Amino acid sequence: MTGLTGVRLIPLRLQCLDVPPLSHWHSMTRYHTFVRLEAGDARGWGEISGVGDRTPLGPDLRRLEAMLRDELVGADPRGLRPLALRLRRWLGDTALARQVRCGVDLALHDLVGRAQGVPVSDLLGGAVRHALRVAYAIGSHRRVEDVPASITYVGERLARGFDLVRVYIGLNAEADDLFMKQLGETYGGRVRIKTLDCNGHLDAKAALRAIDRYREHDFMLVESPAKRGDVAGLAEVRRRIPFPVSEHADTPADALAFVRAGAVDVVNLRCISLGGLSAAREVVSIVEAAGLRCVIGAAHEVNLGTAAQVHLGATLVDHDFPADCIGPETYLEDVTATLLRYEGSTLHVPTASGLGFEIDEEKLRGFAIEPG
């Protein structure tokens, strides 16, 4: 394989399904930037989820592309970890820097996997499973009147075989109570709550009260039951509830802080938040060494970014909890020629080389926007 010869950033505008209650207070238009790396005739693709909208505070993608080209052209793409560390030193460790690093890191893994004729899971140590169980999200309700649409949506997903949900709470206690009551009355025994997700909306004391109100639902996990950064609060909740506690780690330092404080049972992994697959494997090593477990999260990725999450999940040795990799099921549009294969709440791990998907160049051009 030759050294890298080209870098391209392609911002995209894609439409989501009208998913309640998110459609009441989120735009159904989402922006992502695809990364294309070239090494001679070989190509690799990555996804920078959530970056691409032309806003005053958004990155200058043309300038970023030129700087990435100056930094990366000539580098050996097979040095996945050295390149990941090089990008971390160069771009830094802000949230936006990790998003950009993720897109490049995914493209590098895709490129090397394709060149070697192996799936990305092999580059991460090898898959130990061929499918993941997955749960879809019911977003936080701001209004009581939004609840009936969510209950109907659960039924629609159940009809398609999706029997696991991730329920967000913490914006409106009355709406939360009504949703949980109607969920049990309407679908009791047929739909299980994988995660009761407080999403950092509640402080530890309020989260404990909510968990106690809903404990009859017997969820698998409680996630983010304290304000962001309140590691002591997480630890207090963990001591006082019978359910495993999960929290997102955005850096290896986050994972170490959780371990030292005894704050969590489970660490949520999202490549886009961590800086890519190489960074995610660093966190996995810390978590596994501490005897804790990981869960594969999601951040509204489209098919390519979701595939990276699935490859990561396939390599986790102790993976007891369903993943949140439901992105392709929530978009009306995508740019890969085929999509991940769901059979109800079972998601199959791609086996083709690289991330496992070909980019449809016509679709890519159709959804691409001019970088700001």
C-alpha cells in the first residue's frame, strides 16, 4: 500500500424520519461530513457525525481539508495508532477535535481493511460475535401532549420486531410519569426498557427519586443519573440502586475517573465522542482491566458511522448489554449503496472488507452541500 495521497471532506444534508417526540423540538434535518482518504487507487471513507452545517460557529471545512491534506499526505495509513496519536497532538482534545479525528480514523480503518481484504473488526482484534442486540430511543418529553405519539411509535416499532427501547427522562416529570405508565399498560411484557436514560438532566437526588418511581419496569441499565461531570453523584446513585449505572466516557481520563471513584458499572462508548476506533479501544482496555463492562452507544450516525460502532461492539469480550446502534433506521436518506441488516432488535455485524459498505457516488453528490 502506498502512502496517503489525498484527503477530501464532503458535507452532507440528510433528512430523518419524523420520530416523536423529537420532531416537536428537533430539526429533522441533520448534517454530517464524510471523509475520503486516498492511497493511490485505494479509498477509505469515514463519517464526522453532526458536523457540516454552515453556521457562524461551525468549522471552515475547506481550510480544515487543506490542513489535513498537509498533515496526512505521505503518511503510511497502516500505522493506525501512531496516526491517531499524531492527530490528537495536532488537533487537540476538544469535542470538535475528537469529531474530526473520528472521521479520519474511521476512514483510515476502512482504507486499511479494504487493502488487506478484512473487516474492520479484524483490525480491532477480531469479532467475537456476529450480531448485536439493539434498542431504539424514545426521546425526552417536554410536553404531556407529546406522550400519545410516543406510545403509538413504540407499537409501530414493535410491529417491526423491535422489542427493546431506550427511554429518556428528565425534562418534564408529569410527561415522564404518563409515558412510563402507558408503556406498561399498553405493551407490558412485550417491550423491555434497555436503558432508563436521565441524560444528565437530573441531579443525583432527583435521579434517585425517578429511578424509585419507575423501578417496577426492571430496566437493564440506568444512564447518566447525575449532572454532567458529577462523578461523586454517579457513585452515590450507584451505591443506592439495584441497577447497573452507565455513563459516557469521552476520553481515557473520563474512564479512569469513573474507575477510581467507583462511579459506574458500565461505560458507554461512542466513536464520535472519543475520537475514533483507536481511541475507543484505549478506553475499552481501561474498562476491561478494571473489571467493568462497556455498552455501545450512538450519536445519530448514518450507516457508515453506525457500522464503525457495530465493528467495535463485535470485538467486546464481555458484552452483556444491547447496543444503541439504530441510526440507519431513523433516516429517510443515506449515501451507502446498502445498509446494515436489522432483523427486529438483532443487528448483524458486517463481514465485507473495511467498514463493509460501498459509497453510492450519485447519492453522495445528491446530498452534498457546498462547504462553508
